[in-house]
Amino acid sequence: MYSGNGTVAAGWPAQNAWVDFNSMFTANIPIMQQSCANNGWGANNSPDEIADIKSSILKVSASSGVDARFILAIVMQESNGCVRVVTTSWSVANPGLMQDHAGSGTCNSGGVVQNPCPASEIEQMIVDGTTGTASGDGLVQCLKQAAVSDVSQYYRAARIYNGGYSGYHADDLGTGCCTLCYASDVANRLTGWSSGPSQCHL
């Protein structure tokens, strides 16, 4: 469990401690193969759908400049990689693999479940969560709001993505709104954690 401001000095993992993308993706495939049915979201991902998640992350990473591993960590944190994840709604609809801000990409809208989930929808989910939507921020904007250039920008951006900028406390990423363990969990995903209970308890 990590606490504090997300810097290496505060004990958070340096970027060179992150696992490589292919290893990280492979470690998460067993989760993606079971996460839909396990959560009651419909049929489990097919091999093609899992392959489309991978190719979409790499494509959007290349076009947006956001590290593919960070995108994958958010996908797993938000939906366990289930392409048919339900849309959650509090004050705003959060659809798709990244539970983004009122995006258009989804394969489970109002009870209408798409199986198979088209590659175009999968890519749109990654686009919406990474580059943002007309009404809300994605990872690109959250990284800018973090306003630092060291590795803590990722952990801070994760906190902002989950809880919003208004409740963000740069000095303690375990405070604010929503999932208090979010940034710590993302850091663990980036360094190789894929299954089992979170080691964070806030």
C-alpha cells in the first residue's frame, strides 16, 4: 500500500519499476476472460474482444502520448477489462471499459448488450477514457491537471480520474472522493499486481 504524494521519495514506484506492457497485458488476460460473467455483466470476453482491447490501447496510446500501461491499469481498475461492463451513473453516466465521463463507447447500454462487442466500440471506449469526452476529462486532461513531470503525475492523474479535481489533494492521494485506494491500486497494477485482494485498506 502506498500513501502520500505519489513521488518516489514518498515510496511510490519509479517508472522503471513498472512491468512492460505485454507482460502486464498477459497477466491480466485470465481476469478479462472471466470478469463479465463474474460480475453479472453478460457473456465473457472472447479472444477476439481481448485482442481488440490490446490493439485499441496501443493505438490510442500512440496517438495520445499516454503510456499504454497506464491506460491498461485504468481499464482493469474500472471494469476488470469486461467489454460488456454496465454503465454506472451517479451524477453523470460512466460507460465502458474505463467508466469514462458520459462517453459514447459501450457494449451494454440501457440493458442492450452487444455480443460480440464490435472493435469500433472497444476502441471508442479507450478513446473516451484516455482523451476525454465533450463533457468530461480523460487521462490526457488528468495528467495535465497533475501539473508535474515526474512519475507521480500518473498516480496523481489516477486519483483525479477517479475522484475529480475538486476533491484532489496532491499531498495525500489516499484522501478525497470515491475510491480512496485508487491511486495505490493503480501503482500496484503498474508493477505487476493483477489478481487477489487489494493490499490497500483505507
